[in-house]
Amino acid sequence: MQRTFSYRRQEVLQEPMITEVQNRWPALFEVGEVNLEFMRITTVPLTSKFIGQLDRYTDDLMKVFRAKGGSAGKKIRTIMALIANNEDINIKRDCVLRSLSVYLNEDMETLVKEYAVSDSESREAESGIVQTMGIYVTRVEEAGPGDEPFADVGVVLEGVEVLHNLQSVTLGCVMLFGLIYALNLSYPKDVKCTFEVFQKILMELDTTKLSPKVQALTIKMLQ
């Protein structure tokens, strides 16, 4: 994959269908290779940088979230209440990202779609998942308090499931972000400011020009 990088980038810039890219470069749709491809493009590590920066800024973000009023503030408090008695770091990160999108007057529910499946159903039951671009989450209907929160988390592009068996919505966001770079795609329009935060604040890429929303968030985080 390293040796064929330049050739692959030329193909990607021609904007082929995702299915064509999958057929030509199947290894590109693996978690490890998404990380490597992102590094080749940006020279920045993907997952470790994203997660590390998210954890670093969590306290500052939560301070800003607590000051948010109106319906958005109420929704954020509902989301953040999920972590009050839950020490799972993945749940905390997921809640912070969901709250971030609400704070920016966007809604990650347009990006992250949840589906319920029976414990007796196999992964084939997930064929009913319909998305153009985004992250799907399947929950087992009969799951108990001590069970894993998700049956599966995966990424969909152009209606095609390209990744699955991810550990959390946060990792789903990381992989979707990386694939957008790897495949030269545009950010989902309904959450473009959220992805701008991913790019410019968390990943520190192209930080010279911020949108008004992201600029305001940055200022409030520093206060």
C-alpha cells in the first residue's frame, strides 16, 4: 500500500464509486490501513491524535456545554447525564461528541443511526441499514446492564458498509474522518462544523481559517 500510494491517490482524485475503490484496494477499508493512509496524506497519526486531543479538551468542552442555555442546553444536559454513573471512557467520549454537535446547532443523529436487533439475529439482519454516509449502531434489544452497549458499530459510504466491528461511536467518527481524507470526500453537510472541529481543533490541520461557529467555540474554551 505504501508503494502504490501515489498511483492510488491519482485514482481517488477521479472520484470513482466506493464499490470500485473497494474492489481495487480492499485493504484500504481496514482500521489499520485507514490509519496508515491518513498518515501518508497528512503525516499526522489519526486515531491516537484524535482520541488524545478529545480527552485533552474534554474538561474545557464540558465547561462550555454547561453554560449553554435554551433547548440545545437542555438536550446537552440530557446527553451528558448518561455518563453521571458510567465510568466507561468510550461512553463518555461518545457523549462529548454528541454534545459538541448539538452545541454547534447540528445534530449527530443525522450522522449516527441506531438500529435494534434481536440477540438471536446474526449480522445479516443488519442488511436493512440504510444510509448514504454515516455511522450505524446496532443495539441488542435484550441486552442487560452488564452487557456491551453496542452489538456493532460501523461506517457506511454511498450506502455501502465499509467498516464494522468498531468499539464505539467515537472510533466510528475517527474512521469516517480518516476515510473522508483517504477517499477525497466532502464532510457530511449536516455536521460540517462538527467535522471542522475534528479537523482544526482535534487534529490541528489547516487551522488558519475557522468558521464563525468554531471560532466562537475556541474562544469560549480558552476563557
